[in-house]
Amino acid sequence: MNNMTSMSTVLLLGFSDAQELQILHFFLFLVLYLMAVTENLLITIAIIVNYHLHIPMYFFLLNLAMVDLGSVSVIVPKSMAVSLMDDRSISYSGCVAQVFFYVLFASSALIILTIMAHDRHIAICYPLEYERIMHKRTCLEMVAIGWIVSIFYAILHTGGTFANTFCSNRISQFFCEIPHLLKLSCSDIYLVEVGFLALSSGVVLACFVFIIITYLKIIATVLRIPSVHGRKKAFSTCIPHLTVVSFYVLTAVIAYVIPPSDVSMHMASAVMYSIIPPTLNPFIYSMRNNEIKAALRKLLKLVFFSKRFTRIVF
């Protein structure tokens, strides 16, 4: 293929040629997708309807839940359709959209996690000034700036990727991912996108360094708290966020720093960093958070009562 832009479709890589394994893949991804959608929707609705959760920490968690919901919806439904219909094609415009929205949501997740680290730092290290520093307008501005930066970032990478001339329309991944698209490039323009990726890697590294430095300051402050109960209470608010960040770092290291030796392992690592985190994040944040647990119980009771009331009336 001399130019992929002249093609109407792009061919994704399937998990298997065996129909039985394709069906297994469909149901596995269906379970993961339903879990991710249900968990993130419950977190989103619980935070919205409970006024006492309208504080910065849960506002950022709300945004993270929406980002996670978006990121799995970009990748998983199409992958399930590929296995169910045994049709690995995706339209060229669909591939462009998948790259744009995946980069948008992935970059937004990183920015929100960075903001959440800053929020925990102010809450623990400067508790008396927390309301003055992290007031409503500041939180809205930080999130808005994060979304604007993510949109610009997604446009930059999507444009840099699809400005290339491609020699094939077969991608060795189950979704349209930039590194695999660049491997198909026939022109020198791909060096521009490689430069963008190198710059982005520096920005990502800077965000993780910021988070690490922030937590070192938090740990130093927590250790100065005289009571054991106070130390545990202060650090318990950071454990979910620290767990989520650690999981992102671990999956990124597995995928990019220690690349898998074969295609099947590479696809497995892609599942680890693209699908598993959005599925586990709501569980991680609710597992040790009594306020979220109470809000979710209240929401589930309300849903159950509404269904029961509807049955009685009708």
C-alpha cells in the first residue's frame, strides 16, 4: 500500500484466528467493559448527588472517573466487535478518532493524577491554608487548563501521526496506537512525531517526578505528626492515589521500558496499561474510603427502592 490515507479501512490485529478464542476474548472484554462502565458511573453519580462530597478531592476523583470511562469506551467496544464479527477492519476516520480520543483521555488522566497529588500535599502539609489555596475557582481552573492542554496534546500527536505516508494498512495492535502506526511510515515525516513522542516522554517523566517529590514532602510531614492515629489517618487519604499512580508506572514500565518479546505478550501488556487501570481505579478509591462507600450504599439503596416502588405502583 503506497498511502494509507487513500484507503478507506485499516486492519487491526486480532487476538486469535480461532473462533472459540475470539468468542472468549469477546466475553472477557465484555466483562471488563461492563465492570469499568458500572464502577465509574457509580462513582460519578455518587459524587454528584451527595453534597458533602463536593470538595476538591472528590471533584478530582469525579474527573478521573469520567476520563477512565472515556478511555475504555474508545478501545474496548471496537475490539469486542472485531472478535464478535470476525472483521478486523476499522475505518480510516475511525482510526484517527481512536488515536485522538485515546491520547486525550490518557493525557487527561496523567494531569488529573498530578493535580490530585498537589491537592493531597496542600491538605496534609498546609491544612490551615487548604480552603484558601484549593477553593472552588482554583480547582475548576486547574481542571479546565488540564483539559485544554490535553486537547492540544491530542491534536498535536494525531496530526503528527496521520501526516505520514504509510506503506501498509495492517497495524500490529488491537487498537490504533501511535507507535505501531509510525512503524508503517514510508516517509521521513515520522521523525517529527518521534520528536513529539520524545518531548511527551519528558513531560510524563516530569509529572511522575513531581508526584514523587510531592509524596516525599507528604511523608516527611506525616512522620512529624506526634500521634500514631494522626499519622495513619493522614496517610490513609493518600494510599488510593499512590496505589493508582504506582499501577500506572508499573504498567508503563512493562509496556515501554521492558518491551515484550513477541506480539501476544505485547498485546497483553497493552491490555494491562489501557484497560485494567480504568477498571480497577474505582475499586481502589472506594475500598479504603468510608465516605465513598457510604455514598455508594446510599445510591444503591435509592436505586433498589425506586425499582421496588415502581413494581408496587405498576
